[in-house]
Amino acid sequence: MKAIYTNSINKVFILFAATLCISVIFNSCARKVSFQTSSVVPAAEGTVKVKTDNNSNHKIEISINNLAEPNRLQIPKNTYVVWMDTENSGVKNIGQINSSTGFLSSKLKASFETVSSFKPTRVFITAEDDGNIQIPGMYVVLTTNNF
């Protein structure tokens, strides 16, 4: 009788452990979304990867190829600003990609990483004269669909 009870406990424990492992695997997976084709810089292509950590913060990683220098755009600008649209907190400026600091190399590649307590619903990049603005301009270079 004791052996049957012990086997039942072992099966429950194994089932619980397997469920926990599967849950951790699915929760730790990052969501990867591609930017839509740009009418401003048609050759630019990239992805946004969002991963939620154990503290419910959202790590945002952006990788872009073929992104022209902002001063070479049809309407020259000084910098690219990365924006995040959220459900409850609106649009947030989460940083900038400066060509003068070496983010854009001779191969026109750029990357950007940040962590936010807000969950993004959309990420987009605008070309701006000032990287510290709080409201995005109309010159949207790259954008994602809603996550």
C-alpha cells in the first residue's frame, strides 16, 4: 500500500516539474517582430526582440541593416530616435541611435538595447533634429505592427 502511495506522489511531482519547466521555457522566449518596409529608407530592414525578465521588465533589442545616416535623408536630420508605444502610458522616447558615436558603421548597421518596465505594443524609429524630444515627429523611418 505504501509503494502505491509513493508512486502516486512521484508521478504528481514529475508532472508538476514538467509543467513548471514548460511554463518557464514559454515565458522566457522572446517575441521577435520585423520592421515594415520603409518609404523613407527603403533598403533598411531590421527586427525588434522583446523579452520579459523575472522582474516583469521588458528587454528590447533592435537590430537594423542598411540604415542610411540621418544627415543623408531627403530631409536631413541629426539623429534617429527610438519610440515605444504602450497600452496604458502612451508613446515613450526610449533612446536614440547616433551616427556620431559609432552606432552606425560603414556597413550601415545599427543596434539598440534597453530595458523598460512598460510593455511595448509597437516600436518605431523617427528621424529628428533633437534626440531628447518627448513627442515623435512625423518623419517615421521604421515601424512595427502592433505586437
